[in-house]
Amino acid sequence: MSDARRKRLVVAMVWLGLVLAGAIAYKMLFTQSEDELLDDTSSASRYKHTVTVAADLFSGYAVLRSDTMQGALRKSGIKLKVVDDQADYDARLAALDKGKTDMAVFTVDSLLKAGAKLGRYPAAIVMVIDETQGADAVVAYKDQVARLQDLDDPNARLVLTPSSPSEFLARVVLAHFQLPSLPEKWWIEADGAGEVYKKFKSGRGKKRAYVLWEPYVSKALQEKDAHILLDSGKLRGYIVDVLVARREFISKNPELVEEVVKAYLRSAYLTQEKTDGMLNLVMSDAKAGGDELTTAQARTLVNGVQWKNTLENYAYFGLVPEDQRRGVQHLEDVVDNITKVLLKTGSLSRDPLNGRANTLFYDGTLRNLQGADFHPAKAVNLIDGLGGGGNNLKTVRKIKNLPALSEGQWTGLSAVGSLRVEPISFSRGGAKLTLSGERDLDELADRLRGWPNYYLKVTGHARAEGDADANLRLAWQRAEAAVAHLISKGTPKTRVRAFAAKPSAGGGAAQSVSFIVGEPNY
């Protein structure tokens, strides 16, 4: 190429660049960008903030989706966006970790497992939502599985939905009852309570237990000879739903977390103050989710869920004195007990919290509400058409002690199953508890707080060799020593009784005590 042509090409390129630059400058100076145009022709948003909460369609979360809660937050300039993630707990925690959501709901066990998989816990519990009290149950046919102890069989299986509260209910059974003959692969998987129910209907003649939730529990019980082996109403502190917030979100936006918690507690309070308020909410929520419930089904479901009020949340987080908690377990103990179940049943290989259960929850939000004298009925005029509410906080609902039994009732107690307890050790040839025996009984006393609706028969054992009367007396003394220790650790004396077994052959079991939980035959 000649020098003249090269110069003309360079000049042309320079002019082209100048023209393009001029065009861009003209557009910037004399025309609006699309974003600017949008801003200039739009109105200001009524919302200052948007808070995203991940959940699923469980009816226990209906308050989160209610118009009452949406309205309460709207008055504070907050838009609440509830995202249904189909109960994918691992994805739910990952979304929190990546900042895609601000808050979420979990059962405590699902939070523990999801965090163990992720390798960290990017969110902390800020409130307890509810606890199921009968909405989940283990059901079977009486002629195959008459009691939980009948699952101690190599042919027995539990049919359940993996990664669900029903799976955890099954694990609670395995963690607490002595079932050594149940095979290592003790479960049969099903996709949801509907499929478990189908397997139940076709499962006569098999040694199977089926773990269901409402309304399928009620449907199953309509079958001939069907009965409940265990429902979540027999337990406390195991199937617990909580609200969590991303730790970074708590740190940067504590006032938003407080507003969401206040709106929830206020909305739940107002809903329950209205006649059939929770029943109507659950029915409308189910219909909106595409799963309509009859009034009877919704009533059974509502009766099976205990929504936690403000004072109960204070009790869970240890913000009220222990003598005012009325049996409500501290959240740290709840997390510990659930972790132990997951470890004992192999769902976790190690404690992901390294013994620091307190790191899974944050009490600052509720502490601030308590310090500000928060009341769910205050400022109720923020929500149109719902009246003025009451002036008293809902009380902490007390766990009722079981009534005392007569001698005949204790003798005729229907056995549910044998508790899984390490052999309690005594002094050689005596009835004095060793230090390790006391520690094992301390742990048992803690566990019994989670099983408040069962009686406990403590049966002492002694070897057959030697004087039969002396051996029987020793068995009684060992049982009585164990009972006395349990009572000293808070077990109500009305629900525990000492018995003695006929002296038997040697071995460790012949020198210890056994524990059978039972219920009256009425």
C-alpha cells in the first residue's frame, strides 16, 4: 500500500471515530436513557424495603402468607415476598448463603442437616413458629404392628417421605426405643404423604409402619383395624418449625428482622383472637396453594399444630426465668436433643455445631422486642378492620402432668416400647448408683421431658444365683434408686414407678434396670 493510500485510510478512520463519538455525545446530552425515561414517567414506590422469605406450602406457615401479615408490613413500608421452593431444604439454605433470600422457615432437624451438607450455617433462628402436636403420626394395622416394640423384627420397615418431618418422627422412634432386630435399611421411601397412604392401603399382611401427616393420618384411620402407634402430640421439642434470617441480613438490617417478627407475632395473635380465625386461614391458604381442605380436615390439622405466641418465644430463647417457662424447653436444649437423634440414627456422622447449639439461634431480635415492651395487640389499628384486641399477652401454655394411677392401672399399663438406654450401673452387689449410672439417668431425665405423655415403668433386675428373696429385694432397691434419681431431676413422680423382675441368669442386664414406656388402657 502506498503512503498516500495509508494516509487517506488513517484520516477516514479518525473521521469515523469522531462521528461515532459525536453521536454518542449527542445521545447522552439530548436524549434520555431508558432508565431515566422510566424514572421520569413512574411514581414513587410505596415500599422502602422488600424482604424475601423462602418457605413451602405447609399449613403451619399460613400466617406468613396471610393478608394480615402482608398488611402489617405494608404499613411499615415493607413488601414481604414469600417464595415456595417445594421444601428443598438444601436449596433453601444455599439461597440464604448466596443472599438470594433474606429469611426462611425450617424444621430444626432440616436446618441442622442442610447446614451439615453445606458446611456452615449462614442463617440463625430468630423465632419459633410452631410445633406439630398430632399433625404427624406413625400408623399401622393392629394385627401386624400392635405397638412400637413390634418393630423389633428383621422383617419390619417404616414407610416414609425422605427429608420431611415424617422421616424425623421415624428417627425419633429409632433413637429412643430398643429395636435391635430392625434391619440397617429400615425404611421404604415414598414421594409424599399421598404415596405413603397408597402403600398403607395396599400393605395389609406386612409388618409395616407408615409415617404420615394430615389430612392423610385421618384418612388412614378410616381403614379397618388401623391405629396410631405414635403421633407428634406425644412429644415435645422435636418437630419444631422456626424462622431464620441470614446472619449478614441480621447484622445490616436488624430493624427489618424485628419488623417481620413483630408482624408475624401480631398477625398470629389477631388471627387466633377471631372465632375460627386459624381454621379459616388454613382453609383459604390451602385453597390458594391448590390443595383444598374440608372443614373437618382443616380442623384436625389446626388442632395438630401449636402456633407459638410471644411469651412462649421469650421462654424458648431463655428471656424469662426458668420457673416461669412452664415446661417450655430452652431452644439450646431443643437443638441438642434433635442433634442427638440425628447422630444416633446415622442421619449425621458428627455434631455439625461441635457442641455449641447456641450458635444456631440469635436472641437479639426477641430481646429487643421484650425490652421495648412489645405486645402483639398494640398498634393493632395498623391493620384495618380487625378491632382493638386485648390487653393481655397470651400465656405460656403449660405441659400438663399426667394424673396419678392406681395400683391396678399401673399393673395393667399398656406397654408402648422399651426405651433405648445404656445399662445403668450400680455398686457391685448393691443398689447405690455409680457416677456413670447417675450421668445416664440425668440424660434419661432430659429425654423424658420430650415425652411428657407417657408413663414409665422402671424394672430392677438381679442375678438368679444365691438367695432368691435377697436378689428380688436388690432388684426393687435398684429400681427405686433409679426412680428417686429421675424424680430428683424433674421427672413428675406421678408418671414413674418402680417394679422388680424375677431374678434371672447372669450378664450385665441382670444387674441393671430396664425402662418401659406405657399408657393406660382407656
